[in-house]
Amino acid sequence: MVGHNDPKTGWWMGEPGNSVLPTPTRIAIYALSPNRQRPLAGAFHAAIFNTFRRCRHQVLYVVPPFLVAYAAMHWANERNEYLNSKRGRLESAE
């Protein structure tokens, strides 16, 4: 009897608890997800504090090698200038 006409409502929906509903057609639902409403909400605040936190945790891995490299380059530049000066050439010539 599923799908037969009901004299009172015009459509019989099936046994109670086992209803056969007609397929809805032409229904369009539009919604905007929460992350699309404010895509940059808190992004700048988080960027500042996350950058500070990450830098603070990585400073001991980055700064000492840079200090060693800077000291070595400073020493090498001074040594090069000395060796190319008059006194340095006289010293290396002996």
C-alpha cells in the first residue's frame, strides 16, 4: 500500500515507524561556516605571540653559532688587513 492515495490527505506515508517520505526537490540551503565569517579573526594577535614564543625557544640554537661565525669573520678580516699592511708584509717576508 506504500505510495497509494489516502482519501483524507491525498498521500499515504506508510506504516507508523516505517514511513516512506517523498524525496524533497528544489530545496537550496545556503550557509556560511564560522571560519568563513571571520577568516583572520585573531590572526595578527596570534602571529605576534607565536613568533615571540618560537623565537624564544630557538634563540639558544641560533645565536651562539652566529656569534662564533661573527667572531671568526671579524678576526679573519683584521688578520687579512694586517697581513696586507706594511708591517704585515715585512713580518711575512722574514
